[in-house]
Amino acid sequence: MVAKRRCVQSRTVRAKITIVGAGNVGATLAQRLAERDYADVVLVDIVEGLPQGKALDMLESGPIAGFDSAITGSNDYDATEGSDIAVITSGVPRKPGMSRDDLVMTNAKIVAGVAREVTKRSPRCILIVVANPVDGMAQLSLAISGFPRQRVLGMAGVLDTARFRTFIAREVGASVHDVQAHVLGGHGDTMVPLTRLSTVAGIPVAELVPADRLDTIVQRARDGGAEIVNLLKTGSAFYAPSAAVAQMVDAILLDTRQVLPCTVLLDGEYGVRGLFTGVPCRLGAAGLIDVVDVTLTREERDALHRSAEAVRQVVAVMDSRRAEIDPQLRPMLPEADRSAQA
């Protein structure tokens, strides 16, 4: 799965990355990855002409930006065959009058279809799920694909951590490179920032920022997506989310073994079993290498379990209506796990 750079008849054989969804997140991600020049990119969308037009526009920027990556736009999943990584950005945002359960089911039907089509053509790929609610959609993608947990990852923690680091750096006037922070749990309201382990150039952030200001920073990180939505009026964040996915792709294709906060299926780690939850993960060529164990306080552990419980509720909704999603879909939570976490 490491990026391929061997030459065959004077042509470079590259890794192949599929991005499903040619909206702002997907298209910006395609551009970021193409400019890294380590993989060819396929951009897929159901809207006729949209992925083709964006792909062609990006391709024509190659001589200026200095990359040789091929970028292909398609409405057909056949173009994705043999992908090393597939990123699912497809989905819809919550609309006025739409209940939380309706949003879950709408996106579940989209994601299930995408996951089935992509994995049928690329049975050895690694899936990165971006569609929201990301923990639940990752759990669904795992069930649809039948992949081992190492090859299904959700993007959330990298983004939340980036927002948290940004606000800390701005508060203390430091470079973002000097800020280290850890965010666990779900995306948004249920994120669990480990402020006691966050540092600026090795100095605990609590020694640099008053408690009330730190609480404000934590809340702003939690509300990061909503703040941008409110400013844009239409649309949502895409620059930072696409950068977060690109960092995950780097770790996989370049086999860096970097530790990044991702949502993965837990198998007893942190006292959670059978649910996708955001935790520090070491990523490499095979996807998830291992979950990094961080010693939590009782309060932090309880917060992480509440976050996992929120995921369980989302998955329970999909389980109860799984025939609407996919008639072949089996229960995603074992019966014994439906009422409690391990």
C-alpha cells in the first residue's frame, strides 16, 4: 500500500486514490493530493460533468504547480477499480425541519451505496470516511465492506485537534508547530479535549492560559464547524477538513507510522468494544497499526464513554431500520452490546 514509484517502460506506477463526492471537501482534497505528486486521483460524483470539469481544471494546473499526478473525473465507479485508498465525502448536511434520525438515515443510504460500489472494485483498499455523523458512517462502512477494522478509518479527530491547536496558538502568540494537543471522542459536541496533556513548546497549556480562557477555547473548538457555517451562511468548512484527510493519507501512503486521532472500531481499548470512537491511532501502509493507549483520568474516561454512547445511539437507529439502508445489511451491534458498552 506504500506509494509506488517503480518505472515500467518509462512510466511511473503510482498509488491510486479515489475520492467520492466532488463537492468542496472532495475537490479540495483532490487538489491537495494531486499537488503532493505521489498518487493518481479519481474524483467521482453523481452529478454529470461536475467531477469531469473539476478534474480537468486541476489537471491543467499541473505544469504550473509542478505535479504529474493524473486526475480523472467520473460518474462511473468502474474508474475507481484498483484503488489503494478510497475517501467517502458523500452525504448531505442537516436541513431545516430534518430530524437527527432522518439525517442519519439519509446519509446512511448514500454511504452504504458508495461503500458497496467502491469496495466491490477495490477489495484491498483502505476506506477513509468523512461523511457525517462520521463515527456512525464509519461503522456502517465497515459492515458493508466486510473489511477488517484496520482498513476502515473515520476522519474527525485530526480536524478537531487542528482547530484546538490553532486557537491555543493564537491565544498565546505561539507557532502552531509548537502546540501539541490531544482530542478524543466524537466530532463536535462530544469531543474530549485532553487539556492537561496539551503543551506549547513543552510547557503545559494550563500554565499559560487561565482556566476560564481555556474553557472558552475548548468550546470554540467544539463549535468550530458551526462557527464557519454561521459565517458562510451557505456551505460548511472544507479547507481544514480536506487538509485533515490529506494528513491521514500521507501517513498511510508514505508509511510514516504517525500517531493521529482517528475514529476506529475499538475492541476493548479504553473500555469500549464494538463501536467506532475517536482515539490516538498509529497509521501506516496497512491502515491502522495500533491504538495508542493514553492514561485517562476518571473524568476523561467518563467523557469518552459518553461520546461512545452517542455513537451507539446512532448505530442503533441504523440497526433498527437497516432493511431501508441495505436488505443484506447485518446488525452492526451485537445484541449484548445494544444496551451498554463493554
